[in-house]
Amino acid sequence: MAFVRTDLADLAAFIAIARHRNFRQAGLELGVSASALSHALKGLEERLGVKLVNRTNRSVTLSAAGEDLLAGLGAPFAAVMAAEDVLNRHRHAPRGRIRLNVPDVVADMVLAPVLPEFTRRWPDVELDICVDNRLLDVFDEGFDAGIRFGGTVPDDMIAQRISADVEWAIAASPAYFAQFGVPLHPRDLAAHRCLQVRLGDDRTYRWEFERGDEILNLSVPGPVTHNSTSFAVGMALGGGGLIYVPASSVADHLASGALQQVLADWVSPGPALHIYYPGRRNLPVGLRLLVELIREMRPLGF
């Protein structure tokens, strides 16, 4: 049986299902519902006269025919997507949908200042921003790209730097220091209340210090553990303890005196932020434009 033009959309749906082995995630990638994908796949199977996917309540696997079809379609469809990307670059008004996974500090300090201008310049590009501090596989989860600190970008991803090295700060409110005193050395933190940080891989962050030849990684005490920079800043403003956060997230509060920084000579800059994406995907035009705009506006320097 020969393919007809109406099969192309359903073949794209089949490829997404085969890549994710999950109807919901494939639907997120294509911007349609899981039920719509299921309907498209059923129609394709009926027209071709073969079963392509085996579905149960727990798994999605390819049949032998499905494996053969995927092997035959992979390169041609990649070429079609590449050709579409080339055409998009010639459009006066780029369009499309971008799914981006970022931690909260990136959403607040990078995207919030940049996206208003982005949407003014390219109103036909849709942005789906998922704020999530967990480390996850952006490809498997159906995202076009993610943004993370340089040291946490997976090795098998293509990464582009989008900021200067990130300055960090340890701070608390004047009321906190009035009650508990000011730490003059990192080891003084043993007598303080620190807001502990849960990392994206569910580990608790050991606060890092460096001055001259002395390097310390300390497990600090504190009754509260968090994974949200904005939450930590709010706690600190209320006298809840010492926080270890990107300096940009507390710059205004430090300037106003609502928070005070300590141990500044012990805290060194950390890795820059990078946007990363799978090398086996073509970079969508909208994503390329977003990277260029972040570098142009430099919300965290570059």
C-alpha cells in the first residue's frame, strides 16, 4: 500500500509515540491530546492493514511492523524537519511551539525579564514553560530544551552558555542577626539556622566555601529544607534563617537592607547557566531566537 498525503500527520504521530513509548508525552511534544494521538494511530493502522503498536495499561511497545516502519521513516522525517526549519528562517514571522524546562531561579531571573520582549517580537511563537527544579531527561519528557547550571547539564546534550558565571550570596535579615549573631567563619554556621537546599537529584546541598587554599563543603544545620529560591528568600525576609542563593535573586533586598550578606569573601562564583538540548534534534527556530535574545538582553550578564 502506498502512502498518501493524509498519512503524513499520522506518521508524525507514530514517530512521536515510538520515540516516547508514552501517549501523554508524545502528545505534549506535538501539542495534542493523548486521545487524539490514539485516534490517529488507529486510523493509520487501519489504512496500512498492520498493527504498529502494542498497548497495555502499563506499557507501549512497537510491533515488528512498527519497528520496521520506524527504521524506514527516521532519516526521511528528520530531513523533512530540517527542511521546515530552513524555511522557517525565511519567514517574516516565525511560528511554532517551544517546551522549555527550567528551575525557578531561571524562570525568575532569566525568562521573566526576557519573555515580554520575546513575545512582542515574535507573537506567533508559543512558549510552554515548565518550572521544575528536578533534574530530568528533557528528551524523554517531551521538552525541546532545558536550562541548568553548567555543572548539572547531562554530558550527552548540546549546551550553549547564556549567562556569566553565577554569583552566590549567603544572607539573612537584620532581625535574625540580632538574635543569633553574625557568622564570621563558615564553621560558625554550626550554631546557626540555615535553610538547607534540596538539589534536583534529591541530595541535600553541602554549602561550598573557598578562600585562598582553604576549601570547605559543609553540611549545615537547619529545621527547613527547600528546593525553591523564592521560598527561601521569603523565609529569610521573615527572619527564618540563613540562605545560600544566587546573588541576583536577593540584589534588591541587599540594596534596601532588608537582607544582609555574610561570608562574602568565602563564596566564589559558580558555573554559568546553559541552555541544553539533545543533539539528535534539530534546533527549532523559536528556540534559536530565544537564545539570541537572552544573549542580547543579558539578564545575568554574559
